Amino acid sequence: MERITIDPITRLEGHGKIEIFLDPEGNVANTYFQIPELRGFEQFCVGRRVEDMPILTNRICGVCPEAHHMASAKAADAVYRVDPPRTAKLLRELLYSAFYVTDHTTHFYALGGPDFVMGPDAPVAERNILGVIHKVGLEIAGKVLQARKNGHAVIEMIGGRKVHPCTSIPGGQTKGITEEQRKEIEEMGRWAIEFAQFSLKLFTDIVLGNKHYVDLILGDSYYIPMHYIGTVDENNKVNFYDGKISVVNPDGERLGTYEPKDYGDWIAEHVEPWTYLKFPYLKKIGWKGFEGGKDSGVYSATPLSRLNVADGLATPRAQEEYEKFYATLGGKPVHHQLATHWARLIELLYAAERWVELATDPEVTSDKFRTQVTEKPTEGVGCVEAPRGTLIHHYWTDEKGILTKVNLIVGTTNNYAPISMSIKKAAQSFIKQGTVVTEGLLNRVEMAFRSYDPCFGCATHSLVGQMPLEVKISDAQGKTVKILRQYC
Amino acid sequence: MTAKRGKILVIGLGNPILGDDGVGWHIAMAAQTACEGCSQADSVNFELSSAGGLGLMEQMVGYQRAIIADSIVTSASEIGAIRSKPFSEYLATAHSSSSHDATLQAALEIGRRMGLLLPTELWAITIEIAPSYVFSETLSPAVASAVPGAADLIRTRLAELSNPD
């Protein structure tokens, strides 16, 4: 049996390894996606004060600290059974919308986009953000940097710091914003709407205008029917900050909608001996292995999932794009997992529109941004939609608010089984008997997981040099017959 | 930007709750303490960061000279080994590349093409660590013992940058 190893995966936060095992005929027998999980965070938190968690948990992750800050603050609200005032909720969601614009922008232009803008077979030295700038024009770099700068400015104004916000506490916020700041935030939000529309136009021109790419998206290599989950508001519209979690099956039928605190009734975790990370699945359906379809409890929680579970988006321009998305792809739900890139850009537009909605709410500058905590702390769950999946923080404390137990289900963990299945499907599609394994071909396998925008690290990592991609092919006796290396 | 012009940025990188991964913070903080009251104190800004790639480049905007303090995993040196080299001699230090956006080199190139003021002199002072996967606020003994030496190298480098002749 031959063995192909991709280690570590390029452009993935944290570092992972894909192993591809070939059968004697040279076809893909199986694949394993392994990542070195960071350990001990829950235990690290035990004995600390629950009100410290929104600050502490945003250090878990070098990519989405804002998501951890929000989920943690909401969990701390629940622990103290305190409902923050409306202004606090507006401020939190406003910060979170700006974060979404920043995060989705970075993913499209630096991570997912280069595969399409430069092409999946482009040399790896060109298939990156610099290549995109070279091809599309320097103007694009200015827009990307401006989008990030504006997002960080809003995060700093509301959250106190550019990257690791620190102002959400049990019961609300430590500070509000002035009218002058509000105007500035509104202006940046209006710019973000234009930028999101520009990004969708770019996607339409470069990806949807290219038959080769459309065939790739709509082909079988990245098609896996599965269940989907995502947070929706009271009208079943997508919401990143708050709501209930909606579950639909591969036929698009809603199986139910649950409060985040009831996640234990819906989600269970499967363990495999070859990885530290667990595989969440729908408890009521059960774990049936790495299988898609109605009878398997495998689900995903991605931008595509969020569109699939919702009845629409609550802002007008994003709703138009949502309708165009499903009209183009043949109706709901969409199981073409590469279409997640498109879904992400629609979410980018929604986040920008929501940013302006929140910034123009008359109550956003109110000084009533905190409800005093009066109850004894007990137990609480906080949940937000992180850009890369539903994020759950669950805390238990003693009567003094000292943590006795912590449980987190981070965004990407939801998608571990779907990512593993997508990698196998792509590998089986592209590596067949007699196939010469090229860098471009392996990039098509990588594209299977890149669409999920995975972030297994939940921390910054120690890596030497630029991210290397090593492909090792061994024969049945374990002898290395070929090694491919590339740097991106 | 103007307020930063002429100043030197010392930036400690890493995750402060991931054991040795956060040693860059310890180096920068020790260097700041060592520089208190020294002749270069007014010409240096010390910062701590968990960013890489574009985020790190954005933190450097406005500075012409910068020193990165970071961990590194090469497996070619003993744990605790200190290196002091121009950043250009590295493919990257431990955190200067963010696998979620771009390498620092690519980010700097983007920034320069956009006309941003970015360091033309960029130095890296690193300590070799083993890959760190367990959350902790403490450093391993071998890495902790290397921090004062790395901080001294920053102070020396600051003196050289402040008095180039």
C-alpha cells in the first residue's frame, strides 16, 4: 500500500497532516486528517474567576479572539443570570459584525481566493495574496488593508483593543461609544458594504464567469450531502451574535431549533483512536461513521451551513445575493462544499449591512450599557457563530464565581468529520491508478478543506520558516519513493 | 504615524498562555525593564502581540526600525539557544507567519507597495523552543533561563541602532 503525506497543510491555522493511503492498484483506499490539538485549556481555566474568562479565552486563538470573547461574555452573563441592556447587545453585535468583515475578507483574499483567482494549478509561489494583487491590481491590496484597518478600528473603539477586545463583562459592556465615534463607525460600515459588493462582483467575474471553475464547484469531487446547523433569529434569518440553533437534514427539512444551552441534547462527540480531536455529530441520529446522508449524524457548521439552515438574510442586499446563490446552484440545500466560498462573501455583505444597521440604531450611544450583577453565579452557556462554525462556551462555577468546570466546542471542531470526508472524496476523485501526483493535484485535495476555513490551532503556533508542504509517497514496504516539497 | 517616526519598535510575539510559545513576550518585557532609565528609553516603543502576517505588518506601520522577539522551532539547536540575526536571514520566526493570512515577508511587500511606512531595518532575536501544545503561563526552565540573555541582546541592538556610527 502506498502512502502520501501532506504535512503540514498550507494556509491552515495550526498545522495538520493529511495522509493518503493507496491500495495496490494505486487508487485511494483511505485518508486521515490529523492535527496536533492544543491540550489542557479547560483545566487551565478551572480555579479562575468567571469574569476573567472573556479576557482569557480570547487568547486561545490567534485568529478569532473576538468570537471567544463574545461567547465567553455571553456564558458569563448566563452564569450570573443577568440580561445585558439593549445597548450592550447592540455594541457587542456591532463589534462582532466588524470582526466578521475583517475575518471573511482575509479568508477570501489570502486563503481561499488564490485557488480561483490564480487557478488551482498555478505555481504555489504565485497562488497567494501577492499573486492575487499582481493579477487583479494593486488597488485590491489597498481595499483589503482598508477593510482590515476599519474593522480593527471599530473593534478598538468598542472593545478597547484592536485585536483582543476586553470590554464585554457579565451584564454588558464596560464602556459605550460617543456620537462622534458612532458617526465614524457608520461611515466605515458604508464603505464595508461597497467593499463587500466589490468582492462579490469579483467572485462573479472571476469564478462564476469561468466554466472550468463552475464545473469544479458543481462537480462530484466536492459534493457531499449532510446535515447542517447554524444560528438563526426569531424570523429564521441568519444571525452571528444571538439566536437559536437550527438543524436541517440533507433534504433541507428542519429537524428542530434549539436553545444553545440545550446543545448537550443535540450534539455528542465521537472518538477515533488516530486523533486527539473529537468528532461532534447529531445525537438523535447517531454516529454512523464518516458518511453523508440522512441516516448519518455528521453535520457541518460553516457559512454554507448557515445559509442552508436559514430562511434568508435579514438585510436587503445580502438577501438578494442569497436568492441569486440558490437560484444559480439549483435550490436549497446546496451540498457543493466549494460553494462555501461564495456563501462566505454573501455573509461578508450581510455583516457589512448589519454593521450599518447597528451603528444607526438610536440606542447604540446610550450610557445604559451594563446591568448590575445581583444573582449568585451557577452555570451558563454562551454561543455565537464564529466565522468558521458554531462556538459554545459552557461554564460551571461555585457560589463565588470560581470556575469548577469548563467545556468548549470551538467552531472548526464541528466540521472535523465533514472536512475529513471532503478530503477523502477529493483525493479519490483526483488520485487514481497511474495518476502522477503533482502539486496542482494535491492542491485540489487541499481545496477540499480550505473551503471550511478551518482553524484547529485556536492559538498562535511555533513554526519554523514559511509553511512547508511535504508530500511523501511510500511503497507497501514503507520505502519512500518520492518526496515533493513546496513553500507558500 | 508621525509620532512613531524615528522610534524603534520592539515587539514580543507569541501566545502568553501557551507555555514556551509565549517567550517572545517575556523577552520584550525583560528588555523593557532593562531599558528603563537608559539613554535609548525615549526612542523605543515596546509592544506585545499574538499577530502574524498581515496583522503583524499592520502593527509595524509607522516604524522604520523594528526588533522582533519570538520563539523558533528549528530542531537544529538545543532548547533555549538564542539567535540574533537580521529578519531577512529567516524564512520566518515562529509567529511572523500567520498560516491564516500571509507571511510577514509577503505582508511587508504588500504594505510597501501600498506606500506604507514600514521597517527597512528588521531584526529578530529568537529562543529555540520545543513545539508547545499545552496551555500554561510558565516557561520551561531551559527557555526561562535564556530570557535575560535575549533581553540583553535587544538592549545591545537598540544601542547599535541608536548610535549607528
